[in-house]
Amino acid sequence: MGSVPLTHSEIESWQNNSGVELTSWEAEMIRKLSVDYLSESQKAIRPDCPAPWRGAELSRKFIAGDMKSTIRGLTEL
């Protein structure tokens, strides 16, 4: 059978069993994350697959660039 993403009925059953009520977008996000997780885990089997994280220096540059573009966007309001 293999690995498969969470189904909507599994998410609904979890809600019923746990007493947690998710909004529709939360349930959709959990489903999407499940699909993405399985996709990445399949890619990770390949020996040439890059690591799913960035180095600390790259992360700082990425975050700084993202913050700059956000601030620039705010100035246009």
C-alpha cells in the first residue's frame, strides 16, 4: 500500500475523537502539509536530493531580504 497523505475523513475523525474543531482552512492546510511531507520524503530517497534546510548564513540573508521587501511594500500603502 505504501505511504499516502491524510484523507479528509481521517482529519474529520481526528477532530471528532480529540474534540478539536478545525476551520476549513486549517483542515485544508493539514491536508496540504501531509501531501507536501510525503512528496519531500519521496524526493529525499534520491542521493542527489538537496537538504531541506538552508545554511545559517543563507537563512539570515533570506530573512533580511524578505523583511526589506515587506517594509518596502508597507511604504506603498
